[in-house]
Amino acid sequence: MIGIAGNDVTQQELLARGLKRSDFNMRVGQSELRGAQFFANLSIPLDENLELYGFGGLSFKNGNAAGFYRLPNQSRSYTPAYLNGFLPEINSNIVDKSAAFGIKGMLGDWNVDFSNSYGKNEFLYHVTNSNNASLVNSTPFEANSGGFNYSENTSNFDLNRFFEDTMAGLNIAFGAEYRVENYAIVAGEEASYTQYNTLGNPHDPTDMNSTVPTDFFGNSRPGGIQVFPGFKPDNEVNAFRNTVAGYVDVEADFTESILVSGAARYENFSDFGGTLNFKVATRLKISENFNLRGGGQTGFRAPSLHQIHYSSTSTLFVDGIPNEVGIFPNTSRVARLLGIEPLKEETSIGATAGFTTRVPSANLKFTLDGYLINIDDRVILTGQFDDNGNAELANLFQQANATQAAFFANSVDTQTKGLDFVVDHKAHISDKVSLTNTLAFTLSETTVEKVKVPQAIANAGLSDTYFDPTSRIYLESAVPTTKGNLSHNLKIGDHLNFFVRNGYFGEVQEATNEDDPTIDYTFGAKIITDFTVGYSFSDNVTLTVGANNLLDVYPDENDPAFRSDGRFIYSRRSVQFGQNGRYVFGRLTFKIK
């Protein structure tokens, strides 16, 4: 806070209000979560060749998280309601439901399984300790912001049979599937999403007599409940899709040493048409302790209903500056005006090759596999577009309480290649003591092979917004390209068990559009140690105590330029191994037979 003489009087003002700088902090870290879940399964033999089965569950989760602190000098904070500003909270209510029933048995010499499964996830938001600044004195302090839900119902019919006397063995399987998907967005209450005018009515940007309240600096007060403006009726959607699929799978042992398998699957989407994909694989047994294996496959992924229909507006802070960013549906008028093309399916082709070998005299087993996967038309969230002075876009932005827009788009072709290496060792120290050691490493690399910018976007000079450096780094470098684990499991008798795991997480890079040669954007590799001790009192009761990240290791600290005034010590733009430090736990397990 700058005084009349140009000096900083912030500390004096804080003392006058009986506050400290820390009173304006946000909450950084893992959100509060409370949950409960129940699962059950059943099996009812109908006769010696027929069984009725089922399983299902119900779970509830209530979460609480906070956004950025709204300071009293910001237009989004109405000081008569919050003299010192406020820290808005997002409360989530999540419900998961699932159920499956089926019948399986023998039909002649064939194994038959007919089943139906259903699952639904519901996610609702309730914002508290907040305000709708455009309502000034009439503002509510909390609001239901709506939410979304997704459900699937899948019916399967599968048959398989093993022909023991054909060659060295032949297995044939085939079946069919029918799936119905439903995605819905539910609007929040009016005050959660609406910007109001000075008369307390919803603001109409096309009405010249409708004006929005301003703050003491003349800035328009934004609408909607702060931190997560609610879903509007215009956001509501209730979209369905169905798919019909059939497959055949054949696995043949031509000899004791040569196995070849092949599969084909046809799937028809009600919104994306049909696709036929294949997979072939082989295993060659060179000797008793050495096998070669390899395979190739094609793939198809239709954009999810979420990617096609999701829309919302939320506040994103960039370098401390708030931006109301709207994610607009790919099918929207905003998308067409900016030149965003309709979503299409992702396709892929991949291959794997490797070997397994054993050294019985040393109780060792080695596996090495290499893989190569090319994905075309990968769906990525774009950068944020401005209205660029387009009056219609500006009006559509304002209707959505947004100042910028982002979309899901088929932005890039990528290639992923890598190696998986595993060594297993088992040592029988005595009749009652055994030790299992496992070393596993993954080396992988994902590269963007081609950026597919729509012509209208390129002509407008917005290619770097469509697919910006941040998006490229997220794909290529923001996750470890090298990961490994060295684990040891020591069993003593039938009761005591010790487990130690050291996990290696390779270096990652900060996903940012910045390019400052004075800043190191790389975070170094780390080793995380987990340790548990388990004791079985009986076959039915086990006590386990332990710690994840026993040595309390954290990632490298972020460069001060990316700490958002010191609020984020660690990167928010890379995914290495987490920032929660040591986690100590105890677990008591009961088995009811």
C-alpha cells in the first residue's frame, strides 16, 4: 500500500487493523478430504456348470480446498462485506455408484459369460466464504455452483474354448459388447454465475441502460461467485452416446516353442462411426530359460463426451493477475469464430519387442521390452484466446463471464518410445526366512512430431496460442522420462514381513512459456524411500505400519520468478512425485471368511 508521500505504508495499515501479512495467505497443499465407501460381492452356484455372480459399491467423498486470497483492493472483493478481503473455499461432493451382475458357465464345451455392469460418478460444487461482487450489499456468501455427472452401462457376451488336441494347443475367444454413455452438466443457482447490474438485475451487455457496479478505482465488478463461478443454464448438457462392438481372439501354440496370437475388434460409435483394429503377437521359446516376444497393434479413441461437451468459466491467476478463462465446447459458436475445428478421433499404431530369461542357479529372472507408439490427432487443451477486438466474440465472452477462451482440439501427432527393464531375485535364507528383490526401470520419451494448426488460426497469427510452449513441455518434459524402483521384501515365518522400496524419479522441466536464459527450468532427479512392517496375528488379522517418503524428500524449489509472490515454493507446472513430504500410516486389516 503506497501512501501520499509515495512510501510503503502497508505495515502500518496492517498494525492498525490488527493483522499480519500471513493473514492474507492462501492454502497450498493437499485438500481436506473425508470419505466413506462400501463394496460387496456375491457368488451363487446354480449347478455344477452354472454360476450367478455380482459385485458393486457405493462411495462418498467430501472435499474442501481454497483459491487465491481476494485482496480488499481488487474489484472481485466487496469491502463492506469483507473489509480485509477473503479466502474463498470450494467444497466438493462426490458420489460413486457401481453394480454388476452376470451369469457364467458351460455351454457344451464352451465357457460362456453374460454380464451387465453400471457405474456413475457425480461431482457437485458448493462455494463458501465468498461473494458475488456485482451484487454488492445483496451478495450471498455461498452458493451452489452446480456440477456434472457421467455414467456408463455395458452389456457383454463372451465365449471361449481351448482345443487341447489342435497343434500344441489352440484357444478361441469371441464376443460382443453394447455400451451406453451419458454425460451431463447441471447448472448452479443464479447468483453463482450471474453478473448483475446496478439495479440488482442480471446484466444484459446488449442493453445500453444496463450498467455494472464498479469498485473505488472504476473497475467493473465481475459476476458469479468468486473462485468457481457456477455452471450456467447455457452450460447444461445431457449427452448420450452408444457403441456396439464385436471381437475375435485366436491364440495358437503351433509347437511347444512357437506361440502366435491375433485379435480383431470392430466398434461402431453413434457419433464417430465405425473402426476396425487389429493386434498380433508372438512368443518364441528359444530354450527352457529364454523367450523372445513381440507384437504390433492399431488403436482408436473417440473423444470422450467430456471433451466434446464440457464448458465452464474459472479464475486463473497468471503472474498474480486474475483471468476469467472459459473452456468452451468444441461445437460452440465461439469455436467456429476463432477457427477451432470439430473434434475427431485419435488413432494409433504401436509395436513392442523384448525377451525374458531366467538363471535358475542364481534365482534370477530378467525381462526387457521396448515399445514404440505413434498417436495421430491427439486431443490437447489449447492455450487461452482473447477476443482480438471481435465484437461478437467479446459479447459471447461477456455472456460466459469470461475474458479468454480455451478449447479441446486435435492439436498434435506424438511419438512415444521407451524401454522397460525388470530383474527379479528370490533368496531362501532358511526354511522360515525368504527375501525377494526387484529392480525395475522405465526409460521413455514422448516427442511432438507434428503440430496441426487449423488454417484460420494460422492466418490470424495465433499458432503459438493454439499450441504453446507450455503444452509442448507438458507432453515432452514435465513428467520424468526415467523412473525406477528397487524393492526388497523380507518374510520371517508366517507372521512378520518387512518391505523397503527406493523409487527413482528422473528430472523434469517447468512447463512455461517463459524463455529466460538466467532461469534454470529443470528440477533434478530424486530418490524416495518407502518402508512398511506387517505382522499377521492370524490368517484373518494383519497390522501394518509404515511411511511413504520416509526421509521426507521434496522436489527442487521453484525459481523465485514462478513463486507467485512466494506462495508456491514448488512447481505447479511439472509432475514429478508430489510435494506432501513424509506420510506415516497404520492399517489394521480384517478378513471375514
